[in-house]
Amino acid sequence: MSKPIDAIIIGTGVIGTATAFEMAKAGYKTLSLDRNTQIGHGSTAGSCAIIRMHYSTFDGTAFAWEGYHYWRDWADYLGLPVGEELAQFKECGCLVMKTAGNDYLVKHMENSAALDCPFEEWGPDQITDRLPVYELQSYTPPKRQDQPGFGEPNGDHIRGGVYWPRAGYVTDPALSSQNLAAAARLHGADFRMGVEVVEILQENGRVQGVKLADGGEIHAPIVINVAGPGSAIINEMAGVTDEMTIKTRPLRQEVVHVPSPEGFNFEENGTIVSDSDIALYCRPEQGNNILVGSEDPECDPHHWTENDTDYDRDFTDQWTTQALRYGQRVPSLGIPSKMRGVVDLYDASTDWIPIYDKTSVAGYYMACGTSGNQYKNAPIAAKMMAALVTYCEAGNDHDSDPLTFTLPYTGKDINVGFYSRKRPINEESSFSVLG
């Protein structure tokens, strides 16, 4: 007779599959469910998969620096058989431009220094030595292409930046989810794809499992919502949204792919760049391309969607705005006539900091609001979620006595209440994809 299911995990993106892996290693019999037919083919597949360390909050920095170590040691972390195809981590570094808008990165450097996370301060010459196609005129405040003054420098210049050498990106984010699922299966985890959850079953204030669109029911004493942009709908099914001061909603995003300027191999010699002067971030992309995303300035409108299925998947003038704004920094950039890139959704929280928490429904947990800046943290977030479930299922009240979780690599203690669904809005957040 097969072992009864201990925990149902809704979602097989990178955080969902990492949660299945960590829960299975902790001894739980898990079953992961997803409406998609392939693991990792929700919003994770469209992720920029950037692994960075810089955050404006100490807890965010500690979490991200911890998360880096799992990607660095990806094969050892997974423990899969030799010969398994693995997602690759490219450690190309990350340069962040110093601007008045990010307070010249004072907090970011303080946080990194306190955690022994390496960084370097670069002057303009170091920036252009690494990126000779860059020009450092200032254009802030960033504008859209239809606004007066678009493309006109303001007379100032970028004075320098901070470089985090350990940062990088994962070449195939969907494959990273599939790697995690394969590792989870080695510990007894199961996965069912192409099924849709339509109800969270409850009785006497305790979760009982889920009901599927085909009428079938799956029973388990624990349900974890890791549904990405669909998380808000799942939370509504569970009846827990009224207790949440921090909400989540699906946010439509466009990411631009453009070819590297002629004569410079950005894939081999470039780096991740966060540039709030033009409100864009970029990273190298396969085929000697550059991936360019918005840092959500006021001039770029937010396109919230009602759900995670009905949204415009075509490029808009936002694509052109991002390409042209990046062309301000890289004047030799060739803007292709054919739009290329990704249109997908973020699962964004009110303050862009994720929710890793229990709820008032016993046995119902959530790892939500993670899109845009939590891909990098999937392994450590999942390890923390497994610890949180164990803590709460042992009878502890995480709301009144939050779990303290020790980060295994760095030894730092994290108050998991920092990620509470009931927290006040964190005013230290950048309220953007930067986190």
C-alpha cells in the first residue's frame, strides 16, 4: 500500500519544485499539482533567472547571499546521478550604477559588508573598461519614448557603481525546476501535471486537501500554495485573503532581447547591469544577445491582470521604450526590426517582498509574491518553508512566536516573521523588481 500523502504542493515552478525537494528530504510524502503539462513551464520559464546579492534590506541581502551558494554548488545540492542534464549557472557578476535614487548604494554595501559578501566599488573608467560599448551620460528621470525630453541627457554623468562578482544567471530556468523535481522524486515526491485545483477542502478550521476541476479529490493534512501568478486565486479559494495586509496580484511584464553591438561579445564579456538612471536591468543572453527588463519606474505603467490566464501575450510599445532607453546607454546598439523577447507575469506582492507564511487555516501555507526577484532564493526559501511547516505542525504559533531560521551556509539567523502575510508594508523596499 502506498504511503498516504502528507502535503500537497500547488505549483511546479522553481520555488514549488524546490519546496517539494526540501519537504521530501525532511520526510514528508509530497504530491505536487500543476495546471501546466510540463514542470517549470509557468512563469519560471519566462524568468530572467538572475542570481544577485544586492538588496536594500539586511534580511533580503542575507537570504540572497545564502541562496547563491546553492546555485554555485548546484550538482552537489541536487544529488542527481552523474550524466543528468543540469541547468547551468553563469557567474558573470552584477554591476549596479550609483544614483541618487538608490542613495548611491550605501545600504547595499553596508549589508554586504556585514555578511562578508564580496563587492567592489567601480569608478567610471572601470565601468567602461568592462563595458566599452557603454556611455555614462545621465538621463534621469527615465522617460517613455512619447514623453518630452526622451533621449536627451540631463548634463550629469554616472559617477560610479558597485560590482558584485559572485552574481550571475541560470541559462535554462525551466530545466532548473525539472532538476529539482527529479531530485525530489529520489526522495519519494510525486507530481501530477495537467490538473487544476478548484477548491481547498477544509473542515473545522483545518485543511483537508483539494478538489480538482475533474471532480476528483485529493486528501492531505497540509497544502502549500506555490502557484506563482495564480497564487491570489488559490488564496481566495482558501478564504484567507481578508487576514492578509500584504496581497499578491499577477503583473504583466515585457523583457526585450536585442543583439550585442557589433564588435563586442556581451555574452562572453558582459555582466548583469542594474541601471536606475535609465530604469533598466540587463544580462547576457545566449547567442550573443542582451536581455533587457524594466526596473518599474513611474513612467512605465503597471499592467495588472485579473488572473494568470487571460492577458495580452503580444509585445506593445513598452518593448520599444525599453530598447530605446537601453540605446541611450549603448549608442551602438542595433535595434532589430523584429521584436524578440518574453511577455509573462510576475506574482507581485504589495511591497515586492515575498510571503512565506502559515495562515489561519491550520495546515494551509503559502509561498507567494515571489516573481521577479525570488528565483535566486528558491532553494533556501524552500528549506525555510519546510522548517516553517514542521514548526507549525508541531503546535507552535508562528504569528505570535515567529520561527527563527538559521541559514545553513552563512550561519545567520532569520526571523521568518519578516515574510509574514500580516506584516506592515516594508518602506525599505524599492517597490520594484529590484526587491
